[in-house]
Amino acid sequence: MYSKVSEPIEVLAAFRKDRTEPMTFKWANRYYQVKKVNLVHTERQGREKIYIFSVSDEANAYRLSFSSETLKWRLEEMAVL
């Protein structure tokens, strides 16, 4: 079950041919290595386009969001696998 977090994070991402791939993110002074990008989709909040990345490491799953308007990342939710 996912727990709501909704906090800003720092992300190191790779920009490949036709996709963006989060590689590592920093949350609460700790670094998390993304092992797998499970799903990517977009949502609209007014004119703002939000990219949602469902990612996982070896122990947890996370939902990261990236705002195309503010260019900021957030950790929206996390779940223990």
C-alpha cells in the first residue's frame, strides 16, 4: 500500500532518445538508486503538464512527479515491497 509523502526531491535523470529516466533521487538527506522504471504517464493540472514516474529499487516503490512548468521534482508516494 502506498503512503502519501508529497515532498520536494532532487533527481539525477538521464535524457535518452525519446524518454527521460530518473536514475537516482535524494530525499531527506538520503540517496535512492532507481533500479527500474515501471510506468510513466502524464497528468494535467490546468495548463501544467505533470510527468508521473512509478519507479522501484530493491526494497520500495515510489511515485515521482516532474512539473514541466516549474521544472521541479516531488516524491508523491512510496510503498514497501
